Amino acid sequence: ESHIKLKTLILDADFSPSWILSAGSREHGYGTDFAMDNLPVLMRGYDSYNYQMMRLNSLGIRYNLDSDSHIKLDLGGNTHNQPCGMISYNRQSHSWNLALSEEIRTMDSHWRTPVSLTSFSGALASPNLAFEASGALAILPGWDSTKAHHELYLQAETSAKVAENTLLDLGAAYTKHEYAPFESSRYQLRLQRPVSEKIELIPLCQLSTMDSEELWQYRLLGTIKPLPHSQIGLYYDYSHFTNSKGRHSIGMSLSFGLDLSDADIGM
């Protein structure tokens, strides 16, 4: 049986230059914008679950402080009994952005107890260097059989132009919580270089740690873009856990997109 799943739907209504009402449904979590997690040809073998991920159906009201910054209040939840409220502040310029938020959920995604989530994210960009970082601190009170404790998530990524049309990228992520794996981290180094206008090669190495276990992955990716928003990828991968036999794999992936923003649609 086939299913079509809704990923994101957002409707905005402007009531004045300063006030905007919104309603919608989206996946909400922390660490959703990093290339080390979202390159289409990297999805196999990678965890697409972001920290504190949940489905958020919400109503929001936004106030524009000026042309570069705004504050927003979101109230909502989902069918898994996770009502939540979040207030956020965002400021953006042509070369940097900063976001701060405080979120309260009646039920944590794992512990099923109330949780407070304080988070930040930011990015800097220049012609030859880009950097972004994100983090969240979860505070869980003593509740039923759950002891009071806190959890931590941190992630950062930088991309440097080391030669003409060549990018060297480095990413790192760290999570600490009170269930296995108690501490986990990822470190990724990759090179992106176009061979032609439509073909690109991406060699990469990633180390993932889960408590005392280590997983090494070495991957060579080749991508071709037959259409502006579509991509076909072919990769070879060699991976091994600590003191275990390595595994070789070959795979393909397809990412298809269609941009209708410039289409002339007549009625």
C-alpha cells in the first residue's frame, strides 16, 4: 500500500508591514540545515533524525522589529500528545544571521515528560569561507520515574574555498543524553569539486562514535545534474566498526525537483 506523506505546509497572511499570521505543519527539530546531513547522495547509511525531532502543527504570530529582525510566537502540537509553545528571535543581514529560541513541550520525544529547550543557531558567510553552528540545551525536571537531568546537542560546519571551484568542508556534531548511546559524535571531512558544469565528485571521510564504538566511513560520490533541480548519484563506500571486518557497498540515488516560480500559468 502506497502512502503520500506531507513534509511541510506553511500559510502566511500579512495584516500589516509588521504583523504576520501563519499556520502550518512541518517537521521540527534541531540541526536540520547542515550539508553533512542533507546531501541527497549521502542519505543511505546516515541518520536523518534530528535532535528532538517532532511533527509540529502550529499557529504563529510574527512581529517584524525592523527590516532585518523579528520575533515570533508559535503554539501547537501533534497527535502524539505533544503540545508546545515556542518564542524565537531572528536577525539576518547579507553576511550573517542569528536565531535564539525558548521552547516548552509537555512531553519530550523520548522520556515522555515535560521538557524545556533553549537553542541557538547562527551562520557567517564570505566569498571564500562559510560557517554555521547550532545548539540546544534540554532541561527535564523530575517527573514520575524520570530523574531530573539535562541533555546537550551541538553541531557546526565550515566550508572553505581552497581552489577555483573546489570546496573543503568540515563538519562536527555532538549529542549527550541519559539513554544509550549516552554520548555520540560525528566528524566529517569532504571535498567538493565539479568535473564539468553538470558533473561533480565528492570524496569524504566520516568518523561516528557511539560511547566506546567507532564507525569509519570512506565514500566516493559522483553526481550528475541532468536538469537544474534534479540529481543522480553513484557512490562507492567502505565502512567498518571498531575491530570488525569492513564492508564494501555501491549505491545509486535520485533527487528530483521542479521549480515553478518563473512559470507563466494562465487561467
